[in-house]
Amino acid sequence: MIRSPRGVEDILPLRISSYQWVEREASLLFSRYGYEEMRTPIFEQTDLFLRSIGRETDAGKNMYTFQDKKGRSLSLRPEATASIIRAYIQHKLYGEEDLWRVYYMGSMFRYERPQRGRLREFHQIGVETIGQGSPWVDVELVEMVVRFFKGLGLSHFYIRLNSIGCRGCRASYEKELKKYLEFHLDSLCPVCQERARVNTLRALDCKNDKCQSIIREAPGIEGYLCESCLAHFEKVRRGLKEVGVKFTVDPHLVRGLDYYTRTIFEIISSNLGAQDAVCGGGRYDDLVEDLEGPPTPAMGFSIGVERLLEALEKEGIAPPPGGEPTVYIVTLDGRSQIKGYELANFLRSKGVKTQLNLTPKGLSSQLKLVNRKKIRWTIIVGEKEVKEKTVILRDMESGKQETIEQGKWNEISQKLGR
């Protein structure tokens, strides 16, 4: 038997409703803030990602990369921001308006060791705001994603906030941090020893307990921020307090991609294990220019859908029942099948979600199927009903049922609120 590759999952019908729910709620909320949906290709030129997220980052090292028939190097997207910035530059969207707001949803791919909360194909919902460097952009993005989580019912989460400065002031901090890490090099794990050499800030992101004890004593970046970055971060903190968003400043917080500047943040679920970040983001004011566009400030965030769903499940939060009623039509012989088709077509024309039995199953088998699918309403059409030109409408929750004449089928859709 052929199975799915390791690290990917089938999203079966019983679970897809959870994905559809969070995607629908995200679309509704982000649209209210003025964001429009955008979709980018699932693969891009490899160089796009190497120039944006960095060769030495985990995402850069774990891309799914292949050559097409002409020998060009392509990669499945490990994240979406680089693709959106590429499209922004390619289509010269910087000439249209000074603030460009988009959101996206889709699969991302990284060849990592599969574990709980980390798959090789995973789904993200994200937002990008391009064209403004105002601290209030930072405030709005954090406030919006907090509103999104609270709207879903999530409560056990907290926000970590930091500034990693601009390239000018960050260089001084990286130099000081590298000296500190080199002093403790023998006590660091092999991964952090390598990061201390080639990607110093990423060492702060290590989850190893021994490394964490060293990182906690490492110098923080705030004392190295330039006047402009310090003022920006102060305005972000003040703005978040003014709009009622609680947060904790973590001077050792970093993000896993090279393009970040100034404000960065993570939203952590208190109910998840090691993979506890359900959302992360920040500014990337240099990325548009790095990819050969005009100097353009920008900021965004991404939400890990699988982790978000796990966090919701941990809090006992499930998608609300579907707004549209569903009816299952039970048919018991050839003549009732024809009558069932006629009734199904009528109800569907009225906007009622209708499933019709298409097999020679008995009444009990069909009712078991209805209960398993948690369908509330059942219409029974048997030999007697065909003769009497009636149907039986049964409420599976209460067990009550009534007989409805063929000429009064409108009553069925009315009873279902359609």
C-alpha cells in the first residue's frame, strides 16, 4: 500500500471544518482592517529565498529544492513573505499607494524532522503591510492578531516583544554577543557553537536547557539600539499599552529569518510543548530594497494553523456548528429513489444542503450514517410515503417527526430557516 510521505498529513472531512473556520474568521477580520487576499506560487526561484530568509537559517537549509527540465533551481516556498515582496516589486505595486495591505493562506514546506507541532508541509495564515514605517503599523498588526485569537475563543496565550534594531546598530550588538558566546563556547550545544560563528543572533533562539542558562545572562540589545530604533520601540510599547494589549519585553527574543529589523514579536500558547509559538512576525524594512525594489518599510506576521488548532483543542474550543442546515433523505426502494431525487432537487434550489441516499441500504443503516455525520434533519421516503404522496421530516436531536404532504414541501425549507 502506498502511504503519504513522512511529515505530511491528509486533512480529512471531519477535520477540514476546523481549518475552514479559522481561515473564514481570519478573512473576515483582516478584511475589516482593510487587507485584501493575495495568492502566490507554491514554488519560486531558489535564489529568492536564499537572498531573503538567509542561507544559514533553518528555513534556508531545509528547503525542498529541485531543478526543472531546463536546469533552473526552484524551491517550494518555506514561507510566504519573500514571495509577496517579489510580487510587489515585479508588478510595480509601490507606485499605486503608500500603504499596501494583503493577507494570505496556504501550504509551506520545510524538510525538517517531523514532530508534534512541526510538519514538512504546514499551513500558514499571514498578513503583510508594505509602505509605511510608522510605529502605529506595528501596534495595529499586533492588536489585530490578538483580536483574531480572542475572537476564536483562545485565552491562554501571551506576547513576547523585542526590537532587534536596524542593520547599523545591530552590528554592534552582534559583535558584543559573539564575544560573550565565544567565551562560553565549550558549554554551548553543537548547533549554538555553529550559530555563534555564522549567525550569532540565532543562538538566542536555542531551546536547550544548558544553552538557555547561558543565554539568560547574555547582554540584551536595548542598550545598543540607535536613537531612532529606540524611539520607534518606545512608541510601539506605548501604543500597545494605549490600545490595551498586554505584552512582555524579552531582550533575547529573535526570529528565525534574516530579513527582520526593529520590532519583532511572538505569541506563545501556554498549553503547547516545545513548539509553543502560534504566531510570529516583525518588521523587515530592508527586504524590498534587498530584492531590488525601492527603499520601502514593511511589516508582517504569520500564524501556524496546525499549532493554533492544537492550542484551541487544548482549551476545548471547537468550530461552531455550521450555519446552513443539512438534510439527509432516506430512500428505501426504486420508486422512493425517484421521489427522493425530486425532493432533493427542490430543497437544493431553496439553498438547503441536502444529501440523498444512493445505495440499497436499509432504514437503520442510513440512520446510523446520519448519526455518525451528526446531521440533524432526516426526511424519510418509503413505499407508504410514495403512495400517500407524503414525506416524514424527523428532528434527530429531539426525535420528533411530522408528516408533510408533497404539495407543501416549502414547509420543510421554512422549518429549517431557509
